[in-house]
Amino acid sequence: MSMFSTGILVLTSPLHVLPLRIAPVLTSAAQVVERTLYVHLHPGLNLGTGGQARPVYIPPVVDLCTLISRLYSNAADICGHLDVRVLLSNIRSQPATLSGSSGPFPTPQKLSHSPEVVLTDFPIQDSGQSSLVTQCLQKYAGHCYVCNPSLSSVLLHPGLKEVEEDDDGGGRDVQLKPLETFSDVVLQPDLPLDPYVIGLTGGSGSGKSSIAHRLEGLGAVRIDCDQLGHEAYLPGTSAYHKVIQEFGSDILNEDKTINRRVLGGKVFGNQERLKALTDIVWPEIASLVKKRIKQAKEQGKHVCVVDAAVLLEAGWTYLVHEVWVATIPEEEDEDALRRLKSQWPNAKLIEHANVVLCTLWEPDVTQRQVSKAWNLLQQRIQKRQEITRSSL
């Protein structure tokens, strides 16, 4: 079978079946694609009707997030030579305003590499159906993404049974490995390339800060927004005076510093008062982040990592080129659910992510993830710098 540099894999198996089929599907796909494999998820898509199959929004339910984690894990184990990228454009709750519209792809989305082949796990009932499914698959892919004009198609299903039998159950009991594959990255158009700014976020216990420290060890400047949050409350800052005006002088210690515990008691459990506080403090932190980025540039640094638990909630994405999300599987005990009420769940974070990392495994495995992410980042930066220079 011919090898293609870039392909797009359309996964159509039902959500409850896909986790068991990822390993054999990736094994088959790796025999066709040799460099970049995009993955488009549409569980339940029917390519055998002869009509025009249309993409739809896929809600980011827990099962889907688990599936994506499984896919990344199997990809690292089965086809580590491939740059596998799960495309997230259609993974979100459907906005009410888009009801009845053209869906998640009003126009075909342009990817970093134009797919030369489209593959699918869609099951065909007999060989006579192949031509119909192939035509429908190519139209579907072309509706979603800008593909190579001579796009080829490959139906993986006929070979999956053989692969599954040779897999020794690997699709069922594969030991989880780290997420180390990345969705397509979209550059913020109004930001200068130097320094290049990563926004790193994640939920409680996700290992976000440990990843930030590892990136710092690789040469990035770490900007700790927790620390900047403390600085925002210091006497003399604009936020300091606004907080006192909003919440009263009884929040002050004897030395005129703000007593964070007393202040916390005034906003705990009161969303309106909490918003009044964050409306004051978050802009101050953003201003401090800008100053740190400017200092990094003056020091000749080329990459900054904004370590911020509330990066997305605070709307700070305009400060960064990429959003990286650290994640671990969410627990379901009462304490964990209580914590989740005050932070975004993994599914919502991943909706906004360009790069997803997981710290569930041993520290040396996390280090390999971070190193791979860093190396791919350097390639993206170099490529964009070349494009910028050529356009001058």
C-alpha cells in the first residue's frame, strides 16, 4: 500500500466501541501514513447512505475525554514515529446561536499540512459498498478541511479484524501511556513572535506547576501568576486601593497589608462578591504578566510560560500564542466533586487547548512528554520565523 506523508483519520465507531478499536485502527493507519496523522472524531457517522454526510458538534462528555486520552496513549505506544493530532474544532457543546446553521465547519478548515489521504474505520457490509463509502468519505473530509486536490481514501475496516486478532488483546488492556500529541496550533495574530508565550493551565492536582518548572529547565521564563496574585494585593498597587474601597478597611492587617483570609471570608460562597474581587485583581495580574514578558524580551529570552490556573476563566488568552493544558483523570469522590465546582473540568479546558499533557505517570515519563512538546514548539517557532522573514 502506498505511503502518504499526511493523512486524516475519520473515526466513526460508536463511543462505547471506539476505546476497544483504537489500537488496531492506529496500527492499520500507521501502514498508510508516515508523518502527520490528524484524527477527526464523529462517533456514529454513517458513510453508507449515499447522501451527503454532514459534520456535527460532538459534546465534550467525560467518555469522549477518556477516549482522547486512550487514543493519545495508544498512539505513543503503537506509532510513536507519527505526529498524531486530534482535531478539536467540532468537540464542543453546540452553541444555541448555531442551531440550524452549517455546523462546526461553515467553510473548510485549513490545517498545517494538507491531508493527502483520508482514512476511516467505518464498517462496510460488502465490497460492493466500497465505492459509495469512499465517495461519501472524500466529500465529508473536503467539507471539513482543506485537503490535497488529489485526495486518496483508504477504508481500514476490512483489515481491522486481522489486526485485532494479532493484537493479543492490546486494544482492551493497553497500559496507559502519556498524552504526548497535540492539536493543530493557531497563532494569535497580534502578538510578536519574540518572545513566544505559552499559557499553561490545568485543574487542581494536574501537575501544571511541575510542567512549568520542567519548561523553565529547558530554557523558558516561568511567569508564576500565583506569585503575581500576591503582588497585586501589595500596598501601592491600583488593585490594593480598589479592593479596600470595595470591601472595606476591616480587611487590613495592622501593617496595612491586606489580610487575604479575612478577604476570602467576604467572598466565599458569594459569586457576586467573588466576581467583584476578580474584576479588580485579574486585570492587575494581566498587567504584571505583560511587564514580565517585556522584561524577558529585554533579557534576550525567547520563550515565556505563563503558569496560570485561571488562564481561561480570566480571559488571558490574548496574552499568549498557545494554550497548553495539564490534565489527569478527574476523580468522582465527594471532595473532588466539591473542588471541581470552583474550577473548569478537563473537558472544558481541552476545548481551548492547543497542547495537552498528562502527569498521571512517573516523573521521567512526564519529562519525556514535556521534552517532546518543547522540541515541537521550537520547530513551530522556527517555521513561523521563516514565514515572517520571507514576507518582509
